[in-house]
Amino acid sequence: MSFDLRKLQAEISLDRIPPERLPSVAQNALEAGYDGPAILRMAILERPSGWETNQPLPAFLKELGLTIRSISYSHSTRPATVIGSR
């Protein structure tokens, strides 16, 4: 699967990515040439909970070049708004 940063940006801002899918997103980012400790941390998670993915999520997004405008935690505790890209 190819890595589409714009699609990821939209899915994150719409809270459409379940925690268990984030490791494969991170693996795709690594294959696309993105690198960083948070991307690697996300990529190695196995069957993660929301808490496990939320810990590295802000740094993960920053390493991808996405900027978090504000963090508003809902029941799923995901960032509400993600803006910008590389």
C-alpha cells in the first residue's frame, strides 16, 4: 500500500483511524522514507490500545510534518484538528 500523507491528514482530523491501524500506517510511512523515533515506536506496536497509540501520536504526526493546531480529547482521546504538511 502506498503512503498518502494528505489522506492520513484527513483521516486523523476526522478521527477515522482506529488505534489498531496506526502501526501499519507507521510501517507504510517508514517504507515511504519517513523516519524518526516516534514513527518507529508506532510501527512496532502489536495490537495496540488507544492509550498505547496516543502516547507517541503527537510526535508521530510532527515527524511526518503534520502540525497539530489544537488537541481536544474525545472519548477516543485523539487530536481533533491536524493542519499543514511538509
